[in-house]
Amino acid sequence: MAIPASTPLASLPPRPYRRFLTSALHTRFVHAALISLLVALNNAFWIGSKRDLFWSWFPFGPAGIKALLFFMSSLFIFILQIATLRIGRQTTTSPFATFIANFLSSTALQTAFWYLVSAWWFTEAYIWSSPDLGWITRGNHKTPDVLNEKPIFFRLYALVLASAYSAIHLYQGHSLLHIPVSRLPTKPSTDSKAPDTHPIEPIQTQLQRRIIPSLAQSAVIAAVAIVATPFINTLGLRQFFWQLHLTLAKPFFNLSRANARPIGYPPLGLFYLGRCLLAGFWLVLTWELTSMLFLTYLKQEPSKTGLPLSATSKDPNGTLLTGLKAKRDVVKTFAFWELDLIAQKHKDRRKAIFEDIERPTGPIWGQTLEAGLKVLRDIDSRITGPPPKEPDPQPNQTVKTLPHIVPELPTRSILQAKPKASMGELLVSSPLRQIGRSKNPWHLSVEQTTKVAGTKLLEYAKPPGADKMPSQSLLGQWAISLQKSPLGWLFLSTKAAKINAAVLGSPSGNAAMIVDVIDSITKMLVASLSEDTYGKATPTVPETVRTFTKTLTIIDSFVLKNSQGLDGGIEEVEIITERLRSGLKELLSAFQLYLLDVGLGIAELNQAKRAVEIPQSEEAEDKAVEPAHHRQLFSNDIQKGKPSKRQRGTESQETRPTNRLEAGPGTSGTSRGALASQINGRLNRKREMEQIR
């Protein structure tokens, strides 16, 4: 329940929504971490020694210690996921833009760093648990101690795995929390339960469905890396890593000068390469399962024991409002998701939001609605551009002066005005005066010369038959030629990518928040008809209808403009337009008796009704309109001799002396057709006026 404004707590700032969300996400993180600990125990069993079968898996022993060490590799990936978490999916417009957004950003540096740290920790834990992978190989009284090259190779192998998987992590978007959105049901459900906006499967089902692809991908990555690492080691990195290990080992071991360079081939056999392959497989699988568990557990609705997260706050409405106005997309997305759940399932919270009207910042519903409509206005600005800034009003600067004793003198010139020059003088004197004032009258300036030369070069560079093409800048022509080159696919963008980037946002689009905004506002306003005690929600309907209409019209026009050659790929945009059209239709149906009384104009109402209709392509519109131009309703009546009401009225007035056109018995078929077309034209104009009214 909302707290009345008269209580002392109403004047206190509400607790931020992100604290309740962080607490819920922390609980989910703990569940994911516990499963990751089981994965680490599995790694300790398969990688460790099998001399004693019981102690190789018993968690309260050496296996448990090794499992904790392997779990640190998962913990580093959890830190990475929390630091780089984003909502939505990638919506870049071209492969080059995808490369820039993924690999030339701070997120790429964090990803590479934490994967390298995770791989290094896993490597050291594996080497520590394997007695034959020490720093040196002990010699006898005849041979000195030498560096052990097996752990050097394994560290290089782990480095290759970390580099490769960090690129895969960025490319596949493992830090993107994609919340699915559902289409509207084709048939209205008979159950009282409303269909879920976000069709999320149970956690167990998601894990079972994704475990097989994760195993296959881990095996492929580990196999490709074990094949590539010996070649990478031979290309000069062997000497570098040898010198690095030698520098670190000299303070602790007595090594001779014979260890300065590696000798011969690396002592790697098929058995050792198989061990490296198995360890690499478990390392990559650890990364795969860690990312999968993190995203799966976080992708749950913001509720706790069946109630919204903000229900435990002393000021639930104020807490929820801080989440709706948050700057971070993660907090804002879960806040609007919670608002959608309240609009669907929690009647008490809906009534509390409508009744909370005595806050210093205004009614809660008004602020909630404004936060939601701002999300839709952002779509408009992404498609049409930001609105022009209004010029700042300049105050009238009037200088107060003393009263004049003497009248002011006239300000007109005392010299006689020059007579108006003739056309011949203008043609001759202006060029001559310019030559006379110039220091170098017979040499063009550098700017003019450069401009003329650039124009001539552009004209010369045009392909044959392109004389009528509009002149473009040299940079623009280079861009066009680059797109036509073999590397042009890097810079080409599809129409589906442009539509997704404009509607959902770029470089990542969040369709879940947009759908929650539309659904929650629609359901809250419809519920206000029976639950709004003070009637504060009804006056906000016109602005909601205007915003829905404008956003729907802009999206439909933009999609229709880019629909030629479009082969799918805009499913989320189509879902948004379906939700907008359905929400607008529901509002018009529910408030049809109040719209004109609360400030919605007739023209705006007609525009909203036209926006509800599904737009058609231009060809379909032409085919639909074409039969209307060939109707022969009245002309057929005339030809068949069956006069209509209008004709009977005309026949009754034939005796009156008028200047109107009359179709007498001797009139030809052409004149009768002209008369019918005039009547049809007047009738069509009358119908159009009735539709406008």
C-alpha cells in the first residue's frame, strides 16, 4: 500500500529501486555460483589423480581444495559478466560497425583481461595438481637441472584458448541479457489469466536445452586450439616464453647456462597433447557454463514469493518510480517489467498507484506515465531526429535616457543621392572595378583555383554517361567506390539492420522495455476506469493516445519506406507495432465516451483511428482504390431507363427555366456519361466531407 503524504515517511526520499534489484540479483547469483562450484568439483575429479577413487571426488578433502581453486576461474567470469552486462541484443548496422562496437571498446579490454586471468588461474591450479608439470626437470649426478617445457606449452595453450574465447564472447554477445517478447495471441484466450509478455522457460528446461550445444562448442574450440598452438609456439614464441620462465625460475633454482635456449623439438607426445586437450575442454566448458548460468538465472521476472520486488519497501510506489527514472538500462528494464506485472496481476498495487496523489513532485501515476512515454518519444527521435531547438527569447533591452530639451536633428544624409546606374554601367563598371582593386588582376586566387580544379577533377572522374548525375564530394565518391569494392561488404548495411537500429536503438536494442511500457500503460489506463477513485488517470489518456499514434505512424512509415527487398529480420519491431496498434485500439474502445470531453480533438481521434488500421503497400492501395474509379452506378441506371431519385427530382424540374445541363432524349451516350461522372464526383466529395466530420 502507498503511504499517505501526511505521514512523516512521505517527506523522506524513497529507497532506490536498484537496492532491491541488487538484492534479488545477488540471490540469483548465489544459485548460479553454487552450480559453478559443482562444475569445478567435476573438473577436479577428471583432471586430478585417480590413485584413490574415494578422495578423488569427496568434497571434504583434496578434491574440495582443488575444486575451490578451479572455482576461482568461474568467479573471474562472473565479475566480467557483472561489469559488462547489457540488456537486449546487438543491433549494429554493418559488419564494420559491429567490429568497432565489439573489439574497439573498453568492454573488449575488460573481456580479454578477465579471460586471461581466468585461464592463468586455471593453468596454475592444474599444474599445481600435476606432479610432472613442475618448473624444472630434476637431473642426476650426470645431467643438470633444466627447465620443464611441458608447463610452458600448456600456459601458451591456455593463452590461445583465452584469446580465442574472448573474441567468441564478444561476437556472440555473452554479456547481453536478451529478454524475449511474445506476439499477441491470434485468438483471445478464454482463461482469466493474461498471456505472458515475456515467454521465459523454466531454468531447468533452459539448461537442458543448451547443455549439448555448449559441450559441442567447447570440444571444437579446444580441438582447434590444440592444433594451432604447436605452430604458434614454433613461430618465435617458444624462445620468448622460454626466456620469461628462465628469468622467473633463476632466483629459486640452480640452472646452468645451458638452459639459455631451448634445444631440439619440444618434448610433446600424443599422450601429453591429449592431456592438454582434455584440460582445455574443461576450461572452455567452465566458461560456457558460467556465462549460461549467469544469464539464465538473471533472466527471471522481478518478483519475490509472488510479489513485486518493491513490495517490501516502506514506500513501494516511490521506490518503483526511482527505478522507472533510472539511468542504467538494467534497472529501468526490470522496473518497467515489474510495472507490467503490477498492471496484470496486482490490483491492490494498481489502486495504490492511482490513489497516491499528494506528493510534492506530483501524482505517482503522472510521473509513471511520463517515464513510460519518454521511452516511446526516444523511438521517434531516433527515426526522425531530435526536434529543433527553440531559440531563447531575448529580453527587450531598452535604454532609459533623459528627456530631450531640443528636438533631434534629422539623420538623413546631407549629400545628394547618386542617380540610379543604367544596365550598361552595371555590366561594365563592376568587372572593371574588381580588376582595378585587385593586386594581381590577371591571376586567380588560390581558393578560386582550388575550387575550379576540384570541380574539373570531379567532372573528369565521372564514369561515361553520368553527366546528369548530381555532383558529390570527393569523399562521398570514395565511399561509394569503397562499397562497390571486394571489401564493401564490411560497410554495407541491410534494411533490416537499419530498421532494428532505428527502432530498438544501437549498438544494442532493448525491445523488452518498449513492450513493457506499451503493455503496462494500456492495462493501467483501462483498469483506471474501475479502480481510479479520484479520476486522475482519465485526463492523461489524450496525451497517451497522441504519443501512441505518433510513434505507431512514424514506425509504420519508416518500415514501409524500407520494405522493398526486405526479407524478415525485424520480428521484434513487428511485435512492437502489434502491441502499439492493439494498445491504441484498446484505449480508443475503452475511453470512446470520454475522449472528446478530456481534450482529444476530432482530427486527432480520426488520426488515431487511421493509425489502428494495418498499413498496406502502395501497390496494394492502388489495387484497392482502382475499382472505385470505375463505378457506373448512375450511368447504368440512365442507360437502362431506370431513373434514380436524383434523376426523378431533375425530371420534375424540367419545366423550370434553368441553365443546368439536361440530358434530353436526343442526348448522345457521351453526354450521358459526362453527366454521370459529374454526379459521381459530387457524391464522392460529399462522402469525403462526411468522413472528415
